[in-house]
Amino acid sequence: MSVVSLRADEALWHSVTSHILQPDRDEHGGALLCGVAVDSAGSRRLLARRFVAATDGVDYVPGTRGYRLLAATFIRRVVLEARAEGLVCLLVHGHGKGDSVGFSKTDFASHERGYPSLVDIAGQSVGALVLASHAAAGDIWNVDGTRDTLDVTTVMGPVITRLTPEPVRLAHAARAEDDRQARLFGAAGQQILRRCRIGVVGAGGAGMLAIEMLSRLGVGELVVIDPDKVELTNLNRLPGALRRDAAASLTHPDRPHWLRAIGHRLARHKVHLATRLARRAGQGTRVTALATNVIDRRAAAALTECDYIVLAADTATARNLVNVIAHQYLIPVVQVGTKVNIDHDGAIGPVFSVIRPVTPQSGCMKCAGLIDTSKLALEALPEPQRKAADYGTGEHAPSVIALNGIAVSAAVTHLMLALTGLRPDAQDDFIRHDARTGATTSTEPYRDPACTVCGPTGVTGTGDLRALPLPRA
């Protein structure tokens, strides 16, 4: 039996529960069509893409052996619809209120009578989903004759909700080392963090601060992606960085070019600094360090297996890929960054930090105009051609640890409260904080119905069925 989980964005899940668990306390049915993602360990995530409600009295009718049943015409229609799109069909019904739920003997008997034939028709897995107000259980039938249960259903919204067939018992109480933070989110919240895998794209001034905070929060695993090495100019804003990490005695601007080249080869990769930082935090956080570009296939695949992603890289390429992953694999993202505006005369303008949640039901960086397509095209060129096209000025933008800290602290707090269930159930707005004035403004993300990423015909919930925007192998 393999591990199978289900993910759904909050808006879609609301459409499921509002139909299945109506106030009349009667039974109702429908079908949830899901994309699939298979991770490196062979575990499957079913990714909810669309819900088809069964019309009472037409598609959901009195049963001959049980109280209600889905009509054969409805089942055939949704199974063939799922097959045409490569989706897994879950037939859904409800069992009322409660924090525990399971299939009845009548349910299981009907599965055994009908599901082998449905699997043959679909040519892929078919399953059943039964809901209570605070619980969910699943019975998945596979083409190889195996049968799986649904371990957990995760609903992605401002608060991330986990539904299981029965209440989850705590494996242990919070450790003494975690006492002060567990007083905020409890031993259950600490356990959630320890089971999480969080991706950090970019291990620079912002990303490394996020790694420090996440490690000390006790996150179970970090996937850190950055191709760069530590440089002398990084030392004043990389937590835990030492002069020897940058081979400072060799890379100082006063040194000859050939000596600086040797120093650069000897400098430590930023992702290895991240590993050391997490180890010194002493919370047991594991680090998967990938010293490569985010569009490397290994890096992209590792991100699709994360529970949350912190985007701390500001290239159009990174934004585009992570935005697609957020929607295609139903993984929440928070993008962080700082900007110091300086005009041609050297006068300092607005100095601000941004925190942008990107979730399947709210933010989309493409819709918000945050992915510059011309910049994206330039970044895809080989380095000599980028230079020939005069990509960038060659001048480094201002970067200060205090400004990075404003954005990162807010982003990690957002992530922490969402994962532990302490955020208000409200819209995930984009936040901008002006450091010079102290003013904070929020913007509700715009969603274009025709968007090829987050729109109805976009990639949301398709998982492995769609290719990611990566260079050709």
C-alpha cells in the first residue's frame, strides 16, 4: 500500500463541501477530478482540479442497497471526462458533522462490485471520497489491482487545514527547547513544522535570513536552491558567513585578477553555508542543498515535493517557474524582496520591502504583471548573448540586512501562522512596507480569467500532467 494524499485550494474545497455537506443533513454526491504528482519516494499527491456536483434526484438517487447512490449515467460521464483529461476521478459523498469519518459496509461493498470495472474504463486509478465536517477518508483503486487509503487531505488557503479520517494524536509533547514558541502554536503546531518540507529559492541576503528563522522554528527539512558562491560583499548580510567562506584574503579587490579567480574557485557555495547554519541552529532541520539554478530539472523536481516555498530570488526566470509550480502542484509560496530606488543623480527615493503570497486561489505573479517577459527571454539566452544584448548595467543594487529582515520576518511569520492554523481566514494580499515612512499598504491580487497559469483552463492542479517551463533537456 502506497502513501496517497489529496490537496485542494480553499475555493474549490468550499464548492465541494457546500454541496456535499448541505444544512439539510441529507446525503449529496458529486465527483472530484484530480491531477496527480508522484514524488521521488513513490508517494502520490492527488491535486483537486475541478468538482462536478451531482444533481439530487437525477444524478444522486435513492439506492437499492443503501440510502443513496450516484446514478450510473453520472458515474460513466465523469469517469470518461476524467479519462479524456488524464485526471483521477474521486466519487464523493458525505456523512454529516464530526471529526471522524469512514466508509460504511454498504459503501465498501459497492466499491468492490463496481470499481474494478471503473478502473478498466478509466485506464487509471478511480476512488471514493467520504467527508464529514472536519474529516475526510478515501478508498483508491489502482490499475495494477492494488488499493490505497487516503492519508490526509490538505486544504490550501490563508490557513492550511489538514483533514484525516480520525483525529491525529500527538506523537510527543513539545521539547523543552521549543517551550516558548510552542506557547504560541502549541505542541501540535510544532509537530506540523517538524513534518514540513520547505523550499527556499535563493540563499542570498533574504534567503539566508529565512533559512536561519525556519531552522530555529524547527522545520523538518529545507530544500535550498542557489548556484552562487559567497562573495566578499555578501558578508555583511549573510547570517553565519565568515571571511573564509568568501576566501576573502584572495578575492579582495586589491588582489590580482588571477589570484581572485583562484579565490572564487575556493569560495564556499551559499547552499553549503545554509547547511551549516541549519546545523548550528540545533533543531534537527535537514537541508537538501542544490548548488544550481532553479530551472535545473533536479531543483524544479525538488520544489514540486515541498509543502511551502519561500521565493527569495528576483530573476524573472525564478518568478515564472515558482509561480507555475504554486498553481500546478497546489503549493503555497511567499515571495520576499527589497528595493532601494536611486535616481540618476544618486538621490534616494522609496525604500520598500514586499511580501507577496502566491497561492492557488489568490495571488498569481503573472496576473499581477510581476513577470517581465522581455527579461524572461533575455535570461534564457546563453551568457555571451545576454552580455551582447546589454542585459543589466553590471552595477549591484543596494542591499542591507535590516531591510531584508523586514520582508523576511513578515514572510516567515505569514508562513508559520498559515501552517499552524493561526492566520485569520482572510484574503492573502500583497504587502508593501515603506522603510523610510513606516507606511504599510496592501493590494488584493488581480486574477485574469484568461490567465494561462491560474485561469480555468490554466495549469492549476494538473501536477505531472503538464510540463514545467524548463529548458529542453
